[in-house]
Amino acid sequence: MSNNPTKTKKALTAAVVLLTLSLILNIVLLILLIGYKPEGGTTYQPGSIGFDPDASDKRPGTVTQMQNVTVAGFSKLTIPPDTDTVAIDLYNPEENFGLYYMTFELRLLTDDGGYETLYTSGLVGAGKHIYQITLSHALAAGEYSAVLFIQPYRMADMSTTNNVAGNITLIVK
Amino acid sequence: MTKKMTKTALISLVAVLVLAAVCTALVFTGTASAATLSNSGESSTGVEVKYHVEGGWEVEIGAGMTLVPDEESDLNVKVTKAILENGKNLSITVHSTNNYALQNGDDSLAYTLTKDGTPFVNTSKETVLSGINGKSNLTEDADVTLKVKVEKSVTDKAKYSGDYTDTLTFTVTVAQ
């Protein structure tokens, strides 16, 4: 009968159409899979050939600056003889609020080029004053060369910064 | 006897008159003085009146920085307050703990600290600012910007990871 060749043709046509549709579907699925971007991920699939979109030129470095620190001192200090209690004004300026603590050390210069520590403070916050100190020992009447050494500390991590040494004449009378 | 009595009486009378005259003179002088005092209002009593100005200084310095090779960084030093004795001036010098080298254990990286293009060396304390006094009113003369730089050719030779550091000490001196 003449229907057999037609049926065969129809079957073949249907098969071709189905195969074509299947191929198209696979291609579409493949494209969709390649284009799929998991959360936090990239479109680049590791191991496949292609340029990583996250690659960029080397970043230039940037200088990181600490904010300036303000330090206060004086050039002359008069103290009474034969007593280790001294009136003074050591302070951390208010400009350092929120940025720097500081410590103070009073150093008596010695003839050998070194020094003897007369007093060391604890940390002093910005805006705070120390009005009286106790020396390691009293001094006899006379004039002495000394240094007020001021060391700031970053509040953020308690690291030390550049520091200041103020030359002082100690007048004991 | 009468002559003796008369003589005695006369001598007594003269003595009294002399005494009276002296007393009168004294009183008169005192009265005159009193009159002078009351008229002129002078006083020898003195009272010392004074006000004391406390001396001192404040300086602002660069606390620190993280360098980038071949890039110059600013380090500012400024006198913000200087109340000094008459005739005195304030100066600031700088000294490096590690002779201008960034240190990490036994490894070091040399860097430069310069003022107006001239690098500081640690053979002596280098002058950053000088001649600052109260009369200057802390103008631009009391403010200087130093430059800090480390070369890439130096940092490329670093042996270790981690921080390479140095500390600068600024010394403030007030003198004639």
C-alpha cells in the first residue's frame, strides 16, 4: 500500500524534528548552565579556558598617615631642695582626644652622657593633668640639666609613635 | 643768805624758761609736721602687686606613617604655643633611633628624611626648626614639612615579612 512510504517519511521527519528539538534544548541548557552564577560566585568555571573577570591591574600602594600628635612641655622647673614631692603641670593636650594617650618621664642627665630616671608616669588621657609627682629621690640645692621625655601611644592599638624630648633646667632652691 | 636765794631763784627761773622754750619748740615742730602730714597725704607703706605668666610650649609632630616604596610622604612639625622668657628662643632637632633605617630583627631598610631636599643624617641631631619665640606669633616660620621616602630598590631586598620600623625623637630646646 502507498501509506507505508508516507508513514516512514513521517516517522523520519518526526525523528529529525525531535532530534533537532533535543539538540536545541541541550544547547539552551548548556548556555543556561554556563551563564548560571551561584550566590557569591562568578560566571567563570574553574578549570575551563577563559579570562577571569575578577583579574585586574596591580593596585598602587597608598601611604597611611597617622594624625599628628600635640605634645606640651616647659624649659625650666623650680623645686624645693631635700624633698621628693614636686608641684608640676604635666598634661596631654585636648587636641589628642580620641587619638593618643601619653606617658611622661623626667630624666636627670648624668656626666657620662646618660641619664637617671627621676619620675615615670602612667598613661595620661587627653585633657588630663598631673599636678604633683614624687621623685625617686630628693635633690640638693643647685641647678641640674634634665629632660622631660614624652611618649605618645595610639589609643587604637597602644602602639608607640614618634616622641618628644624637652630639655629642662631643674632649679632646686 | 638773801643774795644766795636770789641767785638760786634766778638760775631756776632761767632753767625753767629754757626748758619751756625747748618744749614749745618741740611741740611746734610736731604740730607743723602733723600739719605737713595732713596736708600732703604721703605714705611710706608699699604693696607689691604682680601677675605671674607660666611659661611653656606645645608642638605638633607627625605621629607616624606606613610608607609606600618610591612614594614621598609628608611629616609635619609645628610649634603651636611658645610662651618663653624674654630673649629666649625655641628650637627643635630630630634624631632617628635606627640611623634612618627601618628595622625588623636583624634586617634593615634605609630610608630618607629630608628638609628642603637635604637628607638628615644621624651624626648629630639635625635642626628642624629654630629661632621660634613669642614675638613671632607662631607664623609660618614655626611650621615645617619634612619628606620621608623609602626606595623600591631597597624594599625589594627585604628578608622578612612583617613591619620594618623606626622612631624619630624630636628634641625641644629653649635657650638664649
